[in-house]
Amino acid sequence: MNCPDKDIIKSIQENELSADYQAIRCLKKCYRQAVAVMGKLGGNQMADERDSAFNHAMAEFIIQVRKGKFELTGAAKICTYLTEIARRKWLEFSRKNKPAAPVPAPEPETDTNSELSDNIKAALELLSFSDRDILVAFYFYD
């Protein structure tokens, strides 16, 4: 089957098994473009997850065509549309599977109480009179 975008849409709208297979075969030709975009985004996902993101994109596209919510306009191409859906799915997978950032261990305190008190006094002296009064009232008085 030749794979112009309008023919793909017609095949999906026919809602016949053989037409669906032809449309899916044509949509699979967009796979390389979508995988290239997902590869540029990085992430730790394996090839299986890239396949899954692309398959989700194809399913979403087919559903939108069957519901009549997809209209091919201007110079837009189905491959570009599929690539964008796959990119969004890939980012969604990446966020879900992103390892949590390690929490840094607290720094050991080297300042003694007197050094800390001296540092606070020095910082307060750098402030204007009104700002200093506000901070002192807020932190030292109830």
C-alpha cells in the first residue's frame, strides 16, 4: 500500500481489519523519526519502553481519527503528529521512572554557639534600622 496521509486516515475510518493492518504498517514507517526524537531527550528507558511510547502514540492517533477529532490541515504530516505524541509519552514515562535525587547528608556543624551568635549580629548590623527591627521582633519576640 502506498502511504499518503489521506489514505492512512481513510483506512482507519473504514474500521475493517485488513484496512487497519495496512494503516498500522504505514504508521510504523514513522517509528524511526519518533525514536530519533525520543533518543535526543535522553532518559534511562530501554528500547521496549520506546516501542511502548510509540505504540501508545499510534493507539491515541487511531482513536482520535475514529472519533473524528483528527483533521489533517496544511503542511502537517501524520509522522510529525505521531512523533509529538510519542515524545509526550516518553517524557511522561521518564518522569515516572526518574530516580529520586539523593538527599545530601547534613553538614557537620563547625561553628560554636558564640561564633554563630557573632555571625548573626554582624549580619543584622548590615541591615537598615527598620529591617533589623522587623527581623529582631519577628524572631526574638512573640
